[in-house]
Amino acid sequence: MSLQGGGVINARGEKWWDLPCKPHKGINGTTMPGPCDSPTAIRFFMSSNLTIQGLKIKNSPQFNFRFDSCRNVHVESIRITAPALSPNTDGIHIENTNGVGIYNSVISNGDDCISIGSGCFDVDIKNITCGPGHGISIGSLGNHNSRACVSNITVRDSVIRVSDNGVRIKTWQGGSGAVSGITFSNIHMDSVRNPIIIDQFYCLTKRCSNQTSAVSVSQVLYENIRGTYNIRSPPMHFACSDSLPCTNITLSDVELLPDKGDLVRDPYCWNAYGVWQTLTIPPVSCLLEGHSRINLQ
């Protein structure tokens, strides 16, 4: 199937944005539940050999494009826009989908530009301009103690600007499964709050507790990641599970500087094992050397 065209699809999702799908901040710092009633603009389910090209979508109620249980998907030259504060308006979300290519597209929204869910493998993402938004994410994975597996994902030759996150892996406590074979290459960051982040303590409320199981994260390569970050957060953040450390993290040619000329902030690491093949700015001296005893067992 091929879906192509010009012009703009106006999804008119504004009335749904006060009813976000996931829990969100309420009055005085409270957490409000989400009814999850808002629709996705365009969804493909159990489809194969898809080509989506040249479409423009604005103001989707929730996800703009969603691919569930699909294979051999080619997405190119699309443009997605929504306000930075529009909730849950992910640009492209894939779940249980493989053989995906996403190329030459511009996405600005209120959530992840591209999000990769459980069951995805063999995904190639190239020449994306992302932001404002929440960056390009793998996850969230392992919610409600579920099993999640993601592998062979490449994000390359892209720009992320004025976003909460750059390239992110996010997992919940209590899940199981694995994330492996991930490459982030040739990416420019422009005033991004968290340019590089692995968060294995992802949680939308204050009620999440540490658990002994986790989705493992290994074989993650960051190469030629350059640009500026917002000084509110460390430029690199590796928060890995207490019980199942991140392993085989590799950094090469990473240079991240504060966007307003302030002092360079140190990266944050927790239970993260890896190496830097070249000198990084700032130095990532907090990475642990060698191999985790838990993984060897």
C-alpha cells in the first residue's frame, strides 16, 4: 500500500489536549489520570510493504502516525506539527514492527518526535529534523511488569533542537526483556535539555518503587554527537537499574557544550558500564569499567 499526497491534514485535536492519554500534572503538583480517549490521526495495523510519503499533519489529538504489528514500512518526506505543550502528540510511534525506514522528515510536537515500542527491530532513521518536542526515544518499555525486546535500531544524520530530550532510552522498573544493538550517529543537538539519556527509572508519578527486575540495556553506541545543551540537566545521563546495570555503552566523538556559555556540567552515571573511544566533552569519567558481575552470572 502507498499513501502519498500534498496539502495539509488538519486533525483539529485541540479539544482533546485537555484529556491526555497518560497521567499528567494537575493543580498544586498533583497527578491526574488520563482517560486515553483521544484518537490517533493515522494508524496502520498488521500491514506490510507500506510506503507513506509527502504527507503533512498538524494538531493531532494524540499520536500522528502509529504502526502496530507491521513489517517493511517506508516513511519519507513527511511534516508533522503540533504545539510544544500538546500532550502525547508523538510524531511517529511503532510497536511490534520491523523493517522500518524513516527518512527526510520534519517533526515538531508536544511529545517524542519518534518513539519505538516493544517488539521492534531492524529500524533505520535518517535525516530527521526534530523539535521542539521530546526527542527520539526507545520506549517507554516494561510498563506493568511487561516483557519488552528492541534490537538493531539506528538513528543517524539528524538534528534535534529546543527539546526536552535528544536521544533517549526509557524503561520502567519491574519489566523484563532487552534493548540491544542501538546506534546513535552524526546527530546535532541545539539547546537540548537532556541530549543523551538512558533512564531505567522512568515513571510518570511519584509512586513508582524500585524493583528487582528490569529491561536490560546493552550495546549502545553514541558517535559524533555534537551541539549545545540546556544547563538545567547534565548533558549525558545514564541512570541504570540497581539490579541489572547497563553494559557495553560506547562513546566516540561526543562534544556537548552549554548553550549560554556557562560552565560545563558533569555527566551523571548510575550503575552504567562502558568506554569512551575518544575524549568526550565533557569527560564521562563516571562510566564503570569492565563487566557487571550480575551480567556475567
